[in-house]
Amino acid sequence: MQSGDWYKSESDGTTIMAAVYDGGVILGADSRTSRGSIIANRISDKIGPITKRIACLKSGTSAHTQKVVQIVQYHVSYHETEMQQPAAVYSAAKHIQQLTYANKNFLQASMICAGWDPYKGPQIYTVPIGGTVIHENIAIAGSGSVYMSGYCDVNFKLGMTRKECRDFIVTAISLAMRNDSSSGGAIRLLDISKDAVTREYISPDQLEIK
């Protein structure tokens, strides 16, 4: 261990991704959180809820991303109460973008905002470090993303079923976890559609690619 590793900030050196399917969107992430060369948490949850049908995936310094989620939760909840209608996914993404851009010299936070709303259905927005908003049908980020980008390019397709999308995400994250030392542990999934919101936890011993 290098000198000083023990006091480094906890980082979601990570693998996160989201993909749309016919009628919904699935968010997925590994569960390893590191502090320097030390694994600080093997089962962390990198999926942060914003509303019932909007969530974000966190990558960067853990304390920064957690605080961003808390602030955005408050603002979006206030907006929904004031407007008396569900918030748009894009609105939540813009709140994340404005917060990260205004503090771009201080925050290490790269996030993926995804969910379902009655206005545009399932949506994904990437908000990288520095603060911008990019609309995508599939988004990958984190240190493990380089190890699964080729697989995603070849195998992602629009109009997938829920099961096809779920299996696609699990395989992609598994590939990244096998090759990226900063990613590992379990896989957490969040499936958001008009009809339901479901979570799934896949333990390491259940993964086909190890």
C-alpha cells in the first residue's frame, strides 16, 4: 500500500450503465467503492433515487455524488409539489447539470440520470464531469466502461424486451468487473417503466462471467 492511501476520499471508481427497452429503462451498477488502493465498501449502492420513477447512477467521489443526489431530490420534490404533476426526467437531469457546472472546479461527479415520465416515456441523460446534458438510448460511464464499450456497440439494439435489456446489462457489467480492478462486487439493477419500478440484486456467485 502506498503511503497515505488510507486517508484518500472514497471514490466510485466504477462501472455504471443504463439502457432503454420497449416501454422502460434499466439502470445497472457494480458495488465496489475504493479509497486509494483499498476497497472501502464491497456492497455500496450507486443507484440514487430522485423520484419514484427517476434515478441516477453515481460515479466519482462518493461524498460529492451523494450530496448532489440529496440536493436534486429536494429540488425535484419541491417542483413536483408546486406543479402538482410528475417531474420530467430531463428536468432532473438539468438540476444535476446546473449543480455540477456551478461547482465544476470542486466536484468530482459524473452521473447518468434515467427514468420514465408521462411526457416522453423512458429516457437517459448523461451528465459528465464539468456539467452538460447528453440524451442517449444507452449510456456507460466509470473506469470499467472502456472494457465493455465494444460489447455494447455490437449488442445494443433499440426495441429490446425487458429480459433482453436486463441480460445485456448484466453481461456488459460482468465483463467490466472481470477486467477493471476498480469495479467488482455485486450488480444492482433498477428497472423503471410506466407499470412498475423493481430492484434486483445479483450477488457475485450468481454471475456467469467471473
